[in-house]
Amino acid sequence: MSVGVSGATVTEVAHRHDVTRQQIYTWRSELKKKGLLSRSANAVFVPVDMNAVQTERGGDRQDPSGLIELRLTCGRSLCFDSGVNAATLTRLIRAVEAA
């Protein structure tokens, strides 16, 4: 359910995805400034299970890692920690490119 689709409100979408309305407004504003705001009804949230990501990374790591930004061929970018598991990263890239 996206905002405006079938009459859905920002409040309904935020509640469904367990985020605040302000987060949605902020994300939309940032995407608009970067020219990345999709007017398509096909734009959707991509669920990510952060518990699975942290488990695959190994929760006992102490050293800080760098943040990497990957620009995808679809025009989107994906930011992730340099310690992210390769299998997890592959799944994230495929999900973002398919969205």
C-alpha cells in the first residue's frame, strides 16, 4: 500500500511499515532533492530483516567498519557497512534492482 494508492494516507502507510509519518516525509523530501522521487505507483517499501543481517555479520565484531555507497545500474544507490556478508549484500542488490 503506497500513499495515494487506493486512498491510502501517509498515516496508514507509516503504521503498516512501523515508521513515523515524519520519516516518510523526510525520505520523500530527500529523494525529491536528489531527483530520485518516483511518481510511479510501483514504488514500494522493501522489507529488510536487520536481525538476519546482524546475525550474518557476526555480532561479536568489535572493530569499526567503513560505510560504502554502491550506485546501481537502475539509478539507485545502496549504502552498507563494509563488513556486510556477501550473500546478504547480493540479496539486497537484487531486491533494490527489482523494486
